[in-house]
Amino acid sequence: MTEKAQKVIDAAHRVVDGGVPLGKLIREGKKDPMSARVNCEYAAVLREVINQLQQSPGVIMCADVLKLCEELEAL
């Protein structure tokens, strides 16, 4: 599952590396653009977890999520 863990990390990095620029968040009137960007990172991570672990539409096994958590902690 290490490849899956790396894809989850990569999803968060895409947000940090310019996918959601602070300038855009400031122009959109976000009161706290740093927090808004962190929220976007969390959303990107959750979406990628679903993409990596979804067994069939709407089905993700809790054991797979926990295993992925262990892999992420080990990176």
C-alpha cells in the first residue's frame, strides 16, 4: 500500500505547490487564507483516500483506511 500512501501525500502537495494559491484565496475574501488552504489540503487528501481505497461505489473498508494511516505515519 505504499504507492497508495504516496499518492495521498502527492494530492496534498499539489494543493501546497500552487493548486490553491494564497493570492487567489485572499482575492476571494477568505478571512484566513492559510486556514482555507489547509482545508483544501484536507479535502484533497480525503478525495485521494477515497480514490485509492474504494472497492466499489460507496464502499471503503475501515481496515484499509487504518492500514493506509499506518503507511502514512511510516513515510
